[in-house]
Amino acid sequence: MARDAIYTSDIHSNGFSFDDKVASVFADMIGRSVPGYGQTLQMVELLAHQYAQEDSNLYDLGCSLGAATMALSRGAAGKTCSVIGVDNSPAMVERCQQTLKDEPVVIRCQDILDTEIENASVVVLNFVLQFVDKSARLNLLSKICHGLKPGGVLILSEKIAFDDADENRQQIGLHEAFKRAQGYSDMEISRKRTALENVLVPETLATHHARLKQAGFSTSNTWFQCFNFSSLIAIK
């Protein structure tokens, strides 16, 4: 696994993007940047085992290098499911297809806003919705809900914001402390924060739950939170 050192000497002047440079270190980057990331993958596998329905499709939208795609595949092992990973970054898709070439999954290079969700029992958005323009988020979730079978689920993991300004600052500080503990310098943290500004746009948990209801899900619950990162499960 290549170590993420992008922001030791390089600033993405046009903002953060999932280009070849990021793709080459992404596994290390997300593991060292997102508290609880490994646990979310474990729970994707567990939830897929619980909710994957026979003869249905499982989607990993914004699959990047395919970690959650593989978690879906492992969770649905023994069932007649099709596992589909989708990402709009050619660099990510190329590496994902190479890594998972011997696995029973399909990887597509496509914008998730253009992806048809059909006959689905499990859909994953693992730290992806935060990169989608806010004006398009409801339509995306509505499309997912429409494409889910009754009893199907959406697993939604996100960086979150807080209405209270003091709490928001505290949680950001704890997240940055986590990244320092993973070996990132203050300069790297600052440079990446600048690169992600207006690219990654977090929202509150209340906003997520309200939007999921508006999109047509019958229930949604927060099953995980560590600092300003959280994961929800929404059931059709």
C-alpha cells in the first residue's frame, strides 16, 4: 500500500480531485483520514449478509478502489446476487478493476447520477454523497429508493457537520488530532483542508435523516459515529 504524502509538498491548486495521484495512495489516505473506516467496511459486509435478497443487485456507488464492493460481495456470498461497483474516476476504476479482476463483481466507469438502480436489495454510498452537489442529493437518494426492492437498504456513510458552532469546532479539532496520530503533519492537514473546501460539503445528521424520509425511505437510523464521521442505514 503506497503511503499518502501528497500534501507534504503538493497543493491541488484547483481543489481536491480523484485523479491518478490520489488513486495511487487512496487506500492509505482514507484509512488514515476517516476514523472508523475499517468498521464501516465490516458492517457493510454484515448488513449485506442480513439484507441481500436472492436474485437482486447490490450497488456500491462511488466505489473508488472497491473496498466496500468486496464487502458487499463477501456479505452476499452464497446468494444469487450481482454486485456492481460504480465510479466516475477513470484512475480509480482502472485500479479497482485490476484489483478485483478475479472477483465476481462488475465495475463500471460512470457518474452515479446517471446510474440506473434496478432490482436492488442493498446500496452503499460510503463517504460519497458529501462530494455530490447539494442540489442533486435528493434526486439521487430518491432514485436509489425507487430502485430498491421492498425491505431493501441504503448504507450511507458521511462526514457530518453540527448546528452548534462550538461543537462543530470541537469535532473538527478531534478529527485533526486523529489525523496527527496517524502521522499527518499540521501542514498536510491544513493543505488538504484547503483543497477540500467547497469540494467536500458535509451536512448535519438531522439533514440526512430528513432527506432520506423525503426520498421515500420508511425509516433511517444512525448506527455509527466517531467524531464528525457517521454511518446511517435507511430501509425502504
